[in-house]
Amino acid sequence: MSAVVPLRRARARQPAPRPARLALLGTGGVGSAFVARYARLAANGVVLPAVSWICNSRTQIAGGVDLASALRDARAAAPARGGFPPWAEGESPQPGDIVVDATASETVADWHPEWLARGVHVVTANKLGTGGELGRAQAIADARAATGSRYGDSATVGAGLPLLRSLRALVDGGDRIHSIEGVLSGSLAWLFAHFDGTRPFSELVREARSAGYTEPDPRVDLSGEDVRRKLLILARAAGFALSAHEVAVESWVPAGLACVAAADVETTLATLDGALEARRAEAAAAGARLCVVGRFDADGARVGLRALPAAHPLCAGGGTDNHVAIHSDRYSAQPLVIQGPGAGAEVTAAALLDDVLAIAHVRPV
């Protein structure tokens, strides 16, 4: 008698996963550079998630094939009238989609935990997500852990340098971070590298802003607030639940410039020149150079303008270079130093797209 062969139940065909869609929030310098780089990669055959929406504080426009046209339309849109932001009222991203935050908006950063909790991935250059309020940073971490959503933040510090990735790899490997010190602002690095007494500092600020090195309001950089946010991101990635008020920041922005409306910043920049030129001359007489340095260690966290010897490692390089030294159990005698360009819309857009590609599990060809 032949053996009875059990019948195999036909396996139900599983529906193919829905392709991820991409929503770009922010149509300024970084958002525009993102669209331009996206187009170049697509033209070179790189498979990218489709851009379904391009959004700003005024409108939400369908992406489609002609992204350059959609970008122009979004930039030309009339101001919105109250209510929710356009990207919160229209069609929302679904689980598996990717939101790219190319803004510097507190409102957008507040949505990061919400999107992650829904299963939406977030890729961001906005430092206010994990570099702002500690509660928001913790909510982002909790939402990621609960849903497995990805949070691509390599553009928030170092404009895509392998800084956060290296720091997290050390922590995940059991290393204990003792301190992090560095020149964390590419825009400030450029400003003080070029500040040699031949031109007023305010003139250099105008040039840096035109080149896209500074935040739209350069006072965010000049006040030390941008460096504080980056230092918070690094400290929190290293396992320290640091609050913003625990970072002592020395601002060299005069009160008259600090309190004016954004529209009046341009006409008030010259108030920077006198005091900064005096500090520069004093440093130069001692063979030193001014640098804005952020540091955290067991004694606290601080951001300030320091006069460093010209041969100091943090004075090396040029342009918009960031220099970061990490001291840890593993790197105790000599720190791990990471250096490279840390400002500019193009390098920031490249970091954003690298994170998008990593989440989408595709790589450039």
C-alpha cells in the first residue's frame, strides 16, 4: 500500500508591499538643494522613493515627475491663513513613508514623535527634534523603540560627516564617553577662519549668509544657539540626558542686534564689529585665533568663543570644516577626531538623501 502523501495547502499570495512615498517639508536653500540632488541621482539611475508632496508653511503641492516645477509653485504660494499647517491638513504620510524635514521649524519638530509613532520614517536636518527640548528628544526615542520607525538625523550635526554614526557605534559597543569637544558650526568656522582684520566681521556674515552657510537668521549661529543644539544632540546620542538650560552659552551678539526683528538684522549687523575686532586683535597679538568651541564632560556643558593657539587641532583645516574630538574609555590617551565640511545646502541635502537611501534599502549605482 502506498504511503499517504499529505496535501500541501496552497500558500496565499501576499500583496506586494506598497512602495514608500516621500514628503519634503521645506523649500528654502536645503529643500531646493535636495530637489536638485534628487533629480541628479534619478538621472543617474538611482532608484529613489517617489516624492509625493512638496510642502512649506504656505502650501502642499503634489510632487510627481516635474519636481522643479512643484518646487517653484510651492515657493511662490501665498501665505496661509491660520489653522493647521498645509501639510497637516492634506493627505498624510502612511506607515512606511518617509518625511524629510528640511526646515528649522519648531512646529515641524513637534511632529517628529507623532510621525514616528504612526510608523512613518523621519529624515531631518532640523536640529530641534533631538537638539531642542529634552521631552521631545525622549518622545522621539520612545516612538522609534515602539514602532521600529527610522530616524535619519546625520544632517543635524556635521552635515553628514560620520559623526553621530561613529558615536552611536562606540556606545552600542559598550564604550563610555568622557567628553566631546569641537568646532561644531561650519558657518562659524568659516567666519572666524576668514576674520583676519582686513574686513569687518559684519561683511563676512553677509557673505556667509549669501553662500548658504548660516541659518536664515544668522543670529541663530552668532548667538551660539546652533552650537548648543548640536552639542545637545551629541550628548544625548552619547547617553547623557542633558537639558538645554544645562548648556552654558556665551553669546557675543550685542543686545541691540539680539532684540531686533528679523527684517532689521541686516541694518544692525555692524554692531558686531567693534567688540569682535578688539577680541581678534588681542588673540592675534598672543599668536592665537578665535574659535567657537562646544564641549561637554563631567564638569558640565558649555559653548563659547575661545582664543586657541594657531597650532591647536581645532584650528586645523579651513573653510566650513567641523573638528570634533571624542574622549572615551577606548580613546583615552588620544581622542578620536572627525573632521570635514560641516555647512552648506549641498552637503546637507546629500546627507538627507543618504539617510533616505539607507531607509529605503537602496544604494547609489
